[in-house]
Amino acid sequence: MNIQAFTVDDLHEIVDALSTAVDAKDPYTHGHSERVAHLAIAIARTMGMTREQQSILHIGAHLHDVGKIGVPDAVLCKPGRLTDEEYAAIKMHSMIGYNIVRKVRILHPVATIVRSHHERMDGRGYPDGLQGEEIPMEARIVAVADSYDAMTSQRLYKVCVSPAEAVNEVKRCAGTQFDADVVEAFNQLFASGALTIEQSA
Ligand SMILES: [Fe+2]
Ligand SMILES: [Fe+2]
């Protein structure tokens, strides 16, 4: 192993290994991180983000739920309604993920995305209750891609909705939960047919 010749591709492989670890822990999210990363990048391109921003976003989207590794299985895989304590345990995953990723100094911007992917534009998200532009743009994009994928994929004990229904739900939450510009780009993707093709893949 030539550590001197460490490249961005090598970094990406490390990130991939971490996200595979969380997928292995939580089978129903299998492929979730991958799909979220794919959709997030498509949104970022539509919004004209720089290549550097896209790279950070790509890694952040891959790792967004890595903190689920620290959430007990009994809670993570529990069918039916969660108690307040169980919901609080699930919500810890964004801070746990932040604390994992921030150990790698060059991944600090990525750690911020992981931390903030459940923030909402109206300030009612977690863990920090950030509002609007206080939330990094990359995290606002992951929030939309994450919700869309959660709604459209089959999960244990949960019925999924059609892509069209999910898009309507995302649009309904523009300005409150989601950034309106991100929703606009996402909607453009859907209207152009790009989203349906990705979903059926
Ligand atoms: Fe999450
Ligand atoms: Fe997620």
C-alpha cells in the first residue's frame, strides 16, 4: 500500500465502506444511502453547484445516516409506533454520525451535512433547530433526497407511495420543511423524466 499516493478515489472507497457498514446494520435502508447520493447529485447539478460542492455533497449523502450504527437495533427495526424515548434515540443518529465523520479532519464539511440533514427551513428540525440559510445548502439537498427515497422505498412494516405522490408531498412541504429552490430543482428533474428512470433502476 502506497499511502503517499492517496487519492480522492481512495477517500471515496473509505466512505463507501462506512456507508456499507450502516447498510449492513439496518437491512431496510439497504441501498438507501446510494439512492440518496444519486438523487442529491442530480439536484445539485440542476442547481448549478460547483464540482467541489458536488463532491462534498456526494460523500455527505452517502454518509448521512451513518450514525444509525449507534442506535439500538430494537429501536431501529421496531415495527409500529415509537415511544417518545425511542423516537429520541432515533433522532440521536445525526449527532452520532457527525461525531463519527468529524474524526477525519478533511471531512469536516461532510460532518456538517450529516449533522444537519434533519433540520427544517422553519426551524422545527433537529438537532440544532437551525432555520433557513443557517442550514448548509448541501444538507437542505440531502433532506429532500432522503425524504423522497424514504417515501418511495419499501420499508419493513411500511407502505411506500408512488413517485408522483412523493413528489407532491415534497412540493407541499416547500418553504416549511424544505428549501423552495431545492424543491424547484427536484421538481424539474421529475418533470424531465430523469427521476422516474432512476427510481426504476
Ligand atoms: Fe437520517
Ligand atoms: Fe436517510
